[in-house]
Amino acid sequence: MRRPNSFILLLIFCCFGPISYGQDTLRLAHSEFLAIVKNYHPLAFKYRLQNRMAETDIQQARGNFDPVLDAKIGDKTLDGLDYYKQRNISLGIPTWYGIEVNGSYNHLDGEKLNNSDTKGGLYQMGVTVPLAKNLLYDKRRALLEQAQIARRMTEAEQLLLTNELLMNAENTYWEWVKHYENYLLQHETVNINKQRLDLVIKTFQHGEQAAIDTTEAWSQLQSFEMQQQDALLQFISATQQLSLYLWQENQQPSSITTGLIPAERLDKNNLYSSYTEMLAEVDGQLLQDHAALRYYDEKARILESERRLKLQSLLPKIDFTYNFLRKEGYGHHYFPLFDNNYQYGVKLEIPIFLRQARADYKNAKFKIQQNNLDLKFKSQELTIKIAGYRNEVINYWRQIDIATKNIDNYTKLLQAEQTRYLNGESSLFLINSRENKLIDAQEKILELRLKFLKSYSKLKWTNTNFMETGD
């Protein structure tokens, strides 16, 4: 028995329409979402603070070269006897090459002074020069140099962490879009099956349909209703995950009080046509310019600075100090330096066995070797990751092309089954079976598009991690 044409028209349900929403619905675009994460997310703000903290570390290290002004006043009186009255002011100026320049004025008076003390006012100007240890390199120079290198390390680390945050956020966004589209798919499928059930019941009431067909239609509808509820739950869960990246300007979490849906579609994306440009751009980058490797390069410089500093500990500490003296109220002569009005001294200090110094120097060299091994491993790991992301992007794009053709085939099979059913050569069971195959294929291509976009995202942020050369 031939079915009415109206029944065939209702069976054509290959395309699914969007769900209507109220006026309070908000659509969140991909670019807007990433801008929110980059500008307002607490972790992004925290990473930016790291750069500012590195600047303060440099300022702190430069403080070791600040001149030091010192003043001292002291009196001692006992049983009416003035032992001494002392007035002292001095200025010490450290320099880059370990030499310290100092000047002072001392005024001393009293009745109980040491024989080596000079009574009255005394001007002093001198210099202290290291002759072995700390001459070529010292702790002050090392701290400043390491702080400057650490700033570049922080910049590389901040870039890596920020881009990782944005990559995770972007992947969460695409997962959210995927769950939304899957919900739309299930929702529209339920609506179509409701219409089919109504038509089957009516045709059964007119004696044009077997009773078992109503049971078949009911079973199919209930199955899709369960899938719809599961898709809704997954979309709500994905929205909650997305909310972890939605923050306000004052680093307060945004509360989603209205319906929030994506403004993007997985299938309406220009990345499918422009991904080859990304592949070419990544291939043109120099691996050593990647922030992860630059981080280890800068760390190697810090470790080399530490090695040079430990090497100084193997040298004897020999400091030569010379002070020119001028007594207040007396004439003076600058030259010759060792003729009159001067004070000098030589200080020697060296551990006998140098066990601590030798151990520290060995450890510094071992740390350099460890960092070199870490650099080699990270380089190989990065090479494999980039190759893996490239292969994933290419492979998923090819699978999407195959899946698209597969959907076209399932659509034709469903339409053919409907025609056979119209001619009395098929059954509702076979139509439902074709429909299930089509739905599975449509769910599969959603998953493939998500995998493509996530792999593309990983490759994109890996490419963004390449830094410009030059120190």
C-alpha cells in the first residue's frame, strides 16, 4: 500500500535548524572570549606581575653598587674626665670592577686616646683594590648580571605560561561549541521524531499503518529524548568549565545569569582553508628561538655566571688598601704617595684545603651539564610535539573530508529508504536504522572538527611561543 506524499515530506529531515532563544540570550565570540582571558584572568595578570617582579630584582641588585653614607657621634666621660669626643662621617662608593673608593672626615678629642689615634680633625681619602679574588668577578657583579638574565628568563616563562593558558581556554571554548552543536542536533532530531510519531499515529488511526509502527516510532523518540537530555547535561557542564575563564576587570569571576551560547560554528571556520599557511609558518621558524629553549639558554648564562663566581673562591683574597691623610689646619702634599700623610694595608685570606670552594665549583659545573641535558631533551621533545601537531592537523582535515562525504552517502541512503517505504518496499524500522547511522555520522564529524581545531590550537600557540632574536 502506497503512503501519502505528506508523510514522505515529513520524513525528509536531513538538515537541523537552530533552537530559538529569548531576548536575554548572549552570544560569545571566539575573539571576545580570548580577549577576556588575556586581559582579566587572574593567572594572566599573575604572569604579567612576574615581569614586574623581575624588574624589581634588577633594581635590588643595582642597590649593591649604591654609595653608602655613614655618620657616627660618640662621647665618653668618667669622673669628670673627658676620655674622648668623636665626630665621624664617611662615604663609601663601590665600583663595577670590585674597587671601592671611600672618603671620610674624623674629629677626635679627649684626654684618654690611643697612641695610634690622631687628635683633631683628619680628612681621609682612599681606595681598596682586590688583587686576586673578586678582581675579575665578584658577587655584586654576579647578582646584577643574573638578575638581568633572570628577567629574560621570566619573559620567556611568562610567554609560555600565558600562551598555555590561552591554548587551554581556546580548547575549552571549542569543546563548548561542540557540545552546543551536539545539543542542537539532538534537539532537532527529537522534534522531527515527534512529528513522525504524530503522523504515524494518524495514519494508524486511518488504517494506513500497522500498530507495531507506532511502537517503533515511540521507541525511536524515547531513545533520542534520552540522548537530548545527555547532550543538554554535557552542554551545561561545558558552560561551567568555560566560566572558569570568564573574569571581570577587577579579577572577580563573572556570574552567568543569562543564557550564554557560542557565536561560532565548528563547520563555519576559515581555519579549514588557512591551516596550510600555519604549517608553512611553523616550518619556517628556528627551533632555538622557541621560548622553552630560550629559557634554558638564559638559565645556562646564569649557571655560567655562578661558575665564574665560584671560581673566584679558589683564589686567595688579597686586598690592598691605600688612604691619603690630611690633618685639619696643616699643609699637605699629594705626591709622592708613600712619602708622608698616608696609610696602607694588605690583607691576605685563604682557606688551607679549599674543600668547600672546590666542592662549590664542581657543583656549579655539574649544574651546567644538567642544564645542557635538559636543553637537549626539551629540544627533542619540542621537535616531536610540533611534528605530532602537524600530523594531527593534516590527518583530521582529511578525516573531516571523508566524514563529510560519508554524511552525504548516509543522507542519500536515508532518502532512498524513504522512497522505498513510500512504495511499500521498506519499513519504519529500516528508516530508523538509516536515521541512526546518519546521526552517528553527524556526531562523528563534530568530534573530528573539535579534534582538528584543538590540534590547530596547539600548533598555533606553539608557533606563538617563538620569540624574536636579539638580546
